[in-house]
Amino acid sequence: MSTESLRMTAEQFDHIRPALRRFAQGSVDLVRAVLVDGLSPSEAVETFGVSRQNVSRLLIEVRKIAADVPRDWIFVQEFMPAEMADRVRTEVASARNALKDPDQA
């Protein structure tokens, strides 16, 4: 996953900051350094003394928070036929709508 697609302004990061309260302060600092300040994940590994996997996991979790999706949802990027992609997008839209209005499900 490219961190470029995840970049945020300081204001955007501050907006989701309350949702990051379950993270340790060091993790929040790491994520901000990558997403706002432009530190690469490799640089974050060295600077914060954590594993590459930990950096990746944190960025995925924050992406979920920023996208306002449930924690048990996963990000999937796959090649598929166009008609299958259309069906998947329709199902995802239905699932998102059900989150907003459970009576619609």
C-alpha cells in the first residue's frame, strides 16, 4: 500500500485523532510522522525502532479509521473482470449503507 494515497494534512489528522485513543502515544506519533510529515515507512522503522510489519499494521488501521469502516473490514486490491468489479462495488455500497442505516439492510 502506497503511503502517498494515505497522506493527510495536519487538520485531517487532528480530525481523526480522537479515534486513535486506543493507540499508544508512540504509535500515534509514528503514524503522524508518516502520513502528515512524509516520513517513509522504512524511515519510520529506523526512527521509531519498530518492525516493518508493525508500521504496516498501524497504517492499515488508521486507513480504516479515516475511511470510517468497521475494524473487521479488510482492504482488498485485486484484478478482476469489469462486471465482477461492478458487483463487488454494489455489494460494498450496500454494506456501507447498512452501517449508516441498519433498517435498510
